[in-house]
Amino acid sequence: MAPDEGQIQQHAGRWWRRVRSRRDDPGPESRQDRLARLEAKYLKVRIQNERETGFWRLGYRAFLATLAIAAFGWVAWPGLRDLFVAQVDRVAVITVSGEVSTTAWASAANLVPQIDRACASSGVKALVLEVSSGGGSPTEADRVADALDRCREKTAKPIHAVVESNAHSAAYLIAAHADTITAARFASVGSIGTFQQWIDFSEAAERWGIRATRVRSGALKGGVGQLGSLTPDELDVVQERIDDYARTFLDRVRAGRGDRLVASDEVLMTGRAWTARQGLELGLVDRLGTLADVSRGELAGLRLQTNRPRLLEHPGGDVIDKILKLLPFLQNGPDKERRINEEAP
């Protein structure tokens, strides 16, 4: 029996679907074609990633460059802070601790720039010297005292010295050039004068058969050697030099304290260190107390800034302060913040 028209159309439809499916399906992909397709896809993704990475890298470098320029200007030019940052009235607290010498923290190279910056800042209304030192080089102390005098003459800003534990010798010379000296009740002050010492190895050298021979143009040329005892003439010269230094030292102390220093030269030149209470009676200090007492008195209402005054004051400062603490290169030495009356009970 011959197929009818419906069966013919049905078979034709199945055949056409098979032909179309074969035309649309290219068959198994060769290995080379697959590698080429994957390589093209990889290159496309890599180009896209490099564009995104390059954008972020450029932005990161621009951020670092801006940060470096800002940090340099912040450190090298203190006036930049006054131009762009809002100011509040505050006190620059400068620490004088340890030995006063060229290689120590309490050196003129470290302290004088801090004093100069504080004096030049319009936001700093007063200076406080936190003194805790047994003394050291009178030359370094004299340079610091000169910086304090220059600051007072140029700006008339009050300068207060607070003695925490001791202010002896060169350290007291620095404190003496403040407007006021406040000493803790268990502190000690004074030790005004100079000294010099030698170790005489002459007897030890003689036992070991060691002898030094010096040829000099004059009897006092070359100073004193350690392998020989002082001659009477040498001792007189050394004593004369020490006495002259001591007199200059005392003159510098009196220049700072003025009429407040009621003790006689004979008493002061003994080189003794006095307790804070004894120093108050002699005019070496103005009152007994601590930094908290000073902050509640003459400096009431002012913010204390330890060491180098960081001239950054802003609303919501706590957040920015935390950010700045993550950038130590913006700091110059210890940089603690304290507020007035913080130490008050």
C-alpha cells in the first residue's frame, strides 16, 4: 500500500531535523582548536586584569607620592600646619631627661629646634620644660638657655619648668632660665658649679715599669697626663680654670633667676644639691608641685602637647589621631598627648 500524504510529511520532517542537526554540530573539536580557543580566552582575561591592576597601581602610587610630599612638608615646614590646619590654644611640653650632652636626648641639637618651633607656632601659648636630669655639659645647657631667652624676647610666651625628680648642674642651668620653677616635693635641685677629675696611674705604671716622657715648649703645655701626678703648678692652673667656669656658671644661673635667688654665692658655690623644700627657701625654685598643679593653675584651659607640638587640631580628632599613629614617620621622637587636669585626682 502506498504511503499517504501525512506519512510522507512526517518522514520528511524527521529527515530535515537530522540534516539540520548535523549541519549545526561541527563534530568533535580538535586538540589544536581547543588550545587556540583557551589561549584566546586567557589573553582576553589577562588584558582585562592588567587594565584593572594598572588602574589601581597608578592610584596607589599617586597616593604614596601625595602622602610623601605632605609628610615632607609637615616635617620640614612647620608653618604649613598653621596655614591648612585649624588651631587650638595649647602648651608645648618639652622633656629634658637623662644626661645633658651632645649624644643624648637632652642635647641642644634636639631641644633647641623644639623650643624654636613652639615659639614660632601661633597655637602654642606657653612652654613647659619637664626636667629630670642629673646634669651634664654646661655648654649644651647654655645653648638651650639662650634659646629660651630668645623665645621670651621675641614672643613673651610664658615658660615654666617642672622638676620631676632632679635638676642638677647643667639641667638646673636650663631650668633657671624659665619664668617659674615648680619642683616635686621629693625632687632635688642645685649642684651649681663645675668639676674635673683625672685617674692617676702613676703608681701602677711604676710597678709595671712604665714611664711616660713628655717634651714640651712650656711647663704647662699639654695639660695633665695620667701616668704622672699633678705638679703644684698644674694643680693651680686646673683649679683656676674650674673656679672660672664655676663663676660663669653661677652668673648664668643668676641671670635666669634674678632677685628670686636669695642664697649667697658662698652657699651656692658649694656645689651641693638641695631638696625641693630647701631650694624653695634659697630661691632655687618658686613653689612645690607637679605638672598637674601647673596645668590647673597658670595653664588652665590649655591643652598639653608633649615634646614637639604637633600642630594638628581638628573636629573628631580621635579618628585622625589613630590614623596618624599608624604613620610613625610623621612623628619626631616620643609624641604623647595629654590634656589639662588629666593627672588630677
